[in-house]
Amino acid sequence: MTPETVIELGQLALRTTLMVAGPMLAAGMVVGLSISIFQAATHINEMTMTFVPKIVAVFVVLIIALPWIIHQLTTFTMGIFERIGAM
């Protein structure tokens, strides 16, 4: 296994990780930002008010994106197995 192959596999793994986690992170960020704006506008400083909507948003996005996430992970895994077989 050459160093170039290891670097390529690492890049592919990081790219897959970011693609899989990206939608949930973006949903949490958007919900958190909107709640922060609401709290700044109304001067409500309740710390627990941010957690529940973020968790709900992340779970909703996870449920919606789960088929796509499974497809991405199985494609990545099959690609890794094909590379192992080619070596």
C-alpha cells in the first residue's frame, strides 16, 4: 500500500463523514441561530430553550436523510472492499 493510496482513502473517509454529518450539523446550526436571534430580540436568556429544538431538528433531519446516509455509507464500504480485493 503506497502513501498516496493511504492519503486517498483518508480523504475519501473524511469526505464521506462530512457528507453524512453535514445535513444534521446544518440543521442544528440554523435552529440554534434562529433561537439565538429570537432570544436576543426578546431578552429571554433561558439556556434550556436552545437544546430541545436543536435535538428535535437534528432527529427530524436524521430520519429524513437516513436512506441517503445509508446509501452513502454502503457505497463507501463497498468501495473500500473493492480496493482491498484489488490489492
